[in-house]
Amino acid sequence: MNEQFRSSRGFNVPWHWLKSGWSIALGIALGVAIGLYDAPLAGKLSVFGDLYLTFLKMCVIPIMITSIIPSLGRLLSSHHIAGQVRRMAVVFVVMLLAVSAIAAVAGLLGHPGHGLSASARETLGQTLLASESGSGASEAADSAGDTGFFAFLREMIPANIFSALVDGQSLQILFFSVLFGVTVGFFPASGSEPLLSLLDLLFKVFQKIISWSLYLLPFALLSIMANQIAQTGLDMLLAMERFVLLVLAVSAALMLLSSLVIAWRLRIPYGRSWSVLKTSLIVGFGTRNSIATLPSMLEALRSGFRLNREVTNLVVPLGVILCRYSMVIIFSMCLVFLSQLYYIPLGRSGLPLAVAGAVIAAIAGAGSPAVVSLSMLSIVAAPLGLPYGTAVVMLLAVTPVIDPFVTAANVHLNCAAAVLIADREATEELPDPLGESDNAVQIGA
């Protein structure tokens, strides 16, 4: 799509300014202002944000499928898959445990559950009492009732792939794509290459659609942020102020750390490790949906950092769906918060269990709705003797505030993981069959 269109009077209209960082920042700022001062208007504007998110989800599922299947098929054909899988497993496990440990240590040092004011404790007490007598705690308990490993497998394997596609079950779609890609890799290249080439073309088509939709991103972020701010419960937010600030601080620190890892690994200037990923970070922050950032993440890593195309197309979708660093941060710090709030010390044995359990709970909730995903905290909270049902209610209350920041951190950490796993390409990119530059996805490029 051309960056400029000529108006009826012959003037050039610079539509590209809609993709600039200033337009994005203005949309977010206006959304925050509307959410703070005009909640009814924010509710009306939410329709546009919902439509935009629905549009992104429509494109993201095909992108996920058409990136994983060709990547796995070609990696298996090249016989390099074993080394990549080993490296991917090591990086994923180490990063997940490291993020969980950092969040837990921050909670121990920051004391989010200690020193609460009388009004803060009263607010928390009223909320917990209401949740126990209402549907909040029972819903969390029901959701947490079947959280074992086999329950996770049941959620992962689709009974009907078309139903999974219709419902947007990302974990089931991921399983199907991996299985399909592995199977295609066992066929001779002469027979499988036409299918893989078709999937490559479909991948680029949907990427182009996403790049066009970025012209509407400032307006979408305005409506999303307005509704998000308007729905935030101020009383609960003030009661959990220290917890919220610690989550934001940990998210910012992890993003700084991951950018250092990217700059060190790729031998590039520190500023470039941010500028290449700015589109993905902005989309993640505004939409609070890591899956919605898949197109821009893949493009930034492949074109901006020139990582291996096949490995990147495999690692990024797997990481976004399974390695949910955002939930690891929340779960790990929430366990420390609960132990301090209820005066239940974790001890030397409880802290490692909390760190590892937060990772397991985050992975177990992959692809689940918010309440079900948060209820996975029971996997580790119950053995530690911590009340997990009421924790879900508290987390849901502060989610509108912390979600944009932990989502941005999740995006950045997944990009760092991809940089550690995939090698850089030495060859030039293949020409775009649609005749347009792949860099169209970048904001402000």
C-alpha cells in the first residue's frame, strides 16, 4: 500500500504518519484521558477496539499455522531439527525459571504483602469476603478442579480441528500445526514443496493484511486504553498499590535485561534492540494480547535482526503460546504476596517450589480464558497452604493495570529467546511475491 494518497485537489496526503510513534503515543494518551474523565464515552468507544482485536485474531491464527508448518517441514527435511529442539528446550526452561526467580526475589525484597494500611486491609478483606460468598471464589475453585497433567493434554489435543479454529483455541491449533508440520517433513521435498510454498504465500498475504491494519492502530489503542482505564477498580488498585508497582518494576527490568541480551547476542547497538521491536511492543502494550503481536514479531526478527526464517517461524509461535513470561511474573509474585498477607512463610523449601510451580502453572494455563488461566495458581498454591481462590479475585481486579506492562515484557522476552535460539542468516531475503517490502509492518520506519 502506498504511503501517500493524492486528494481530489492534487495534494499529497501523508497517511504514513498514522504509523508514526507520535500518533501511537497520542492515541494512548487520549485513551487514558477519556478513561479517567469520561467513563460513559470510553464504554461507547470500546466497540471499535473490540472490532480491531477481532480482526487481528482473524489474521493471527492463519499466520500461526502458515509459519509453523513450513518451518517444521523444512527443518525436518534438512536434518537440523534435533540441534534446534535441544537449544530451544534449554533456552525456554532457563528463561522461564530465571524470570520466575527474579519476580519472587523482587517480591521478597519489596514486601508487597507487608505494611498495608488499615484502609488497604479493609478493602482487601471486603473483597475477599464478597468473593467467598459470591461466585468469584467458587468459579475459581471449579476452574481449578481439574488441573493435572492429563487435563492439560486433554485441553491440548483437539477433538475437531475445525471447532478449534472457530473457537480460536490457540493451544489446540498449535498442537495440530506441529503435528502436521512434522508429518510433512517426512515426505520427499519434491512432493511437499508445492504445499510449503503455498503456505509461505498465504503467510505473506496475511502479514500484508496486518500491515495495512496498522493504519488504524492509533484509533484502536485509543478505544482499548479508554475502556481499560475506565474499568479499573480504584479502591482495589490502591489497596494493592505496592504489588502493582512491583509487577511494573519487574516487567521494566526484564525488558531492559532482554534488550541487553539481544544487543550482546547480535552484536548490535543497544538502541537498535529497541527500535526494531517497537511495533511489537506497542501492539502488545495496547492490545494486551501477545498472540496479536505474532506478525510484527516475526517480521522484526526476520527482517530487522535477520534471524533464520525457518527457526524463527517455529520458535516464536511456540514461545508466545507456551512460554508465558507474563503469567510467570504474576504467579511468582502473587505467591510471595499471599504468603506475606496471610503470614505463611515460604521457607527454604517453599521458595524453590513457588519458583518452579509458577512456571508449571503458567504453562498449564496456556490457551485458557482469563479466570481459568489464573486459577492454575492452585497447582502450586495448594501445596504451599496458600488460599488461591481469593487470589484470583484480587488478580482480576488489578489485571487492567498490570496487563499491558507484563504483555510487553512477555513480547520482549520471547524475542530475546528467539535471538538466543536462531542464528542469523548470511544470505539476502527472498523477494516478496506480493511486490512490496516486508518492512511495511514496521511503525515509523
